[in-house]
Amino acid sequence: MAIVKTYHYPNGTVYIDDDCYRDVPPDEMQRRIERLQKTAWELYLKNERRKGNENL
């Protein structure tokens, strides 16, 4: 297993290893990346809302 791509998000870092995309067509890999990005932003927004509620 080798790390081939790294994505940095406000709440963390995601590492993609070569097992993740072995035998996966490009359109499926793009769909996986988009889903990963969506999940990362949802986690970020959830954390921001939680921080906002703590300040009330």
C-alpha cells in the first residue's frame, strides 16, 4: 500500500492509498472523490455549528 493522493480539509487530512483505486474506472474514482469532499465539508459545517452553539 502506498499513499498516492492527499486531501487537506479544514478539519483533517484524507490520504488515498493505491488500494483505493485499483481496478476502478475513472468516473467511479471521481464519484468517490466528490463523495469524500462532500463528507469532509459536512463534518466541517457540523463542527462550526457546534462551536457556534457553545458561544450562546
